Amino acid sequence: MLNPEYFMQLAIEQALLNPDYPFGAVVVHRTSHKIVATGFNQASHNPTLHGEMVAINNSAAQHQFLDWQELDLYTTAEPCAMCQSAILWAGIGAVYYGTSIAYLQQHGWQQINIRAAEVIASSAFRQCVLIGGVLENECNALFDAAKIRASNGRYFNR
């Protein structure tokens, strides 16, 4: 059986496709361990295209019939309120993340100050397991490196 670190490493690989905004995500079928879809931040094209949103959209586009409750999402950073809400609407059963919103805020990344757990707690109609800190040091390093590269004063956001 594969462990969460394996799938987080795949999310990190997705994040490296946009190293300036290293938000990468992978959607995995929980029992078969099949990769359903991937995504990385494309917010420069559309501000709603965070890595998680791209992975969810790719899942829907590539697989007509999905039991979303059987899916897990791995993402390099804790989902923002928009992404966590989309995860709930989709019905994805579990989210694993590396870097926390608090870490991103402490390191100069613009984030809405609503934690993923708060979004989940506000949803009476859907359950979602949230597990943070998976390959946290490796994910933190992605965001730290992006900040160093962008030291020209550019704003940090998804």
C-alpha cells in the first residue's frame, strides 16, 4: 500500500510546473491508488485556477462517472476557503496537505484567513477528513524558494 508521502511527492512535482506559485494537487482513488487527475496553479490565466481547482476540473472532465467520496486530494498547501469549499461541493472524502495557511501568511503570501478546517466545520451536509503536515518541510521549501525568486516586490497570491 502506498503512503501519503508518495502522493504528496506527485503533488510537489505538479507544483514545480509553476515554481513561482507552487500550488500543486493530485486526486487519487483511495482504494485502487489510481491517479484520477492532477493540477497546478494557473491563476495567471484565471484567478480561480488554483492547483486544487484545476485538479477537480480535470477529474470531472476526464472521468464522467466518479464516486467523489472515494477520492482523496493531495495538495502542497492547505486549501484556501474557495478550494476547500469546492472540495466539499465535489464530495472528496479526504484532503492531505503540506504547508499550512498560517505558514504562508507568516512568509508573506497573501491568504484569506479562513482555515480549511473552519470551512469543513461550517458544512453540515458533507464530511471531509483533513490531514496536514505531509512532507511539510519539502512543501515549505517550495514556497520559501518562490519568495526568494520573487524578491522584486511582486505580490504573492494564488
